[in-house]
Amino acid sequence: MPLNSVNTNIGAKVALQSLNRTTTELEATQKRISTGYRVADAQDDGAAFAVAERVRGDIAGTISANEQLGGAKGLLDVTNAALENVSTSLQSLKTLTVKLADGTLTDEQRTQYQASVKEITNNIKSFINDANYNGMNVADGTNAAVDVITNAEGDRYTITGFDGLTSIFNAISTFNTYTAGSAAAALTTTGVLTSTIATTLTQLNNFGSYSNYITTKIDYNKAKIDAQEGGLGALVDADLAKESAKLQALQIRQQLGTQALSIANQAPQTLLNLFR
């Protein structure tokens, strides 16, 4: 092939190919800088993008599970608060029941103590009925169990409810009518009041355990999300310092390539001098 040809300009072709490669690299670098991602879509790296999308789905699922766990935590906090008030009220009720068991009380004194007992039992009923969170109550017998989603894989944790109106309130609701004998019987180790207090403490322990588990699970999910986001960043995030330096180099190469192409395109013009 003749080197001095006006039909085929090898130098221009080489310069154009080099400029096109530089332009392609420059576009890729500008895309990384503008998006912040080394892998912004499947065209950049199909395999890495597929993995990234799966991880993003896992992260979104875990965040959603933590939101649901937050709701469960709220329900348990409300229930525990109600049971703590019930427990405190039962201790006050025990104090009054000891007084009612005293056979030396006058009728007026007994009437006063019974009125106080009635107030306490009404408060206990109110605490149980008011243990609602987002329209749900696990202390009044309306919900035997509640299943809570704990992670993106759909695993469930069961919170077992109980009927506090039956096992607690109904058991002590007639204490305001107690005579000395019935009050004394309620205080024995197998008596109604002793059993009711034991039932309340058992439920406090149960719901405290539920609450501790939910709190631990929320904390674990947060740590898991942080780890997943760190791995995702290592997989698809761009090194902006590196890309910035590369951008400047490519811009210079592009300018030089443009000049080289311009020079190569002018080469055939020199052949005109041969005919002067």
C-alpha cells in the first residue's frame, strides 16, 4: 500500500481509532463520577450488577423487617407497662386484704377498705384494657398469639398473649365484698390473691423475655444492614479520587488525540506541493 495516498490515510485511521477509545473511556469515567458507582447498571458489569441487586433486595427486606419489629417492640413496651402497673396495684391490694382479714375492724372501717379495694380492682381492669398498641392488645384475651416477621427471609417469632381479664381481674374483682375469713383465705399460699400475683409476675417475665429478644433482633438487623451496605459499596462504588485523576488524564489524551487526527488529516495536503 502506498504511504503517500489521498485515497487511504493510515495515519488518520489510527488517530481516529485512538481518539474513539479515549472518548469511550472518558464517557465511562464521567458516568462513574456522575453516578458515584463503578457498576451503575448491567452494561458496566453484568455479574456484579446482579449480585448488587440481590444484596439491595436483602437490605430492603431487612429494613422492612426492622420496621415491623419496631411495631412489635412498641406493643411489648405497652404491655409491660400495663403489667407493671397491675403488679404494683396487686401489692397495694395485698396490703388492704391483710387489713380486711382483721376481724377487729369496725363496719365503717371495713366499708372504707372495701371502697379502696374496689378502686384498685377497677384500675387493674383499666390497665389491662388500655394495653393497646396500633389497635392490638395481647393482655386482654383478644389475641392468643401474634407472629412477627424478624428478617428478610420471612422467619417469624411468636408472641403468646394471655387473658388478663380472666386470669387477673376476674380473680380479684369481688375482693371489695370480702369478709375477714375470705380475705384471710385469699392470702394463703394457695389463695386467690397469691395465685393472681404469681400469674402476673409470670407474665411480666414472659413479656420481658419477648421484649429482650425483639430488641436484640433489631440491633442484629441493624448490624447486618451495615455489613451488607459495606459489602455492596466495595462491590459497586467508584473510587472518586482515582476516577478524578483518570478524568484529567483522559481529557488531555482526548485533546492530544484530536490534534493528532487533525495533523493526520492534513497529511494528504502536503502531496499538493509535489505538483507545484
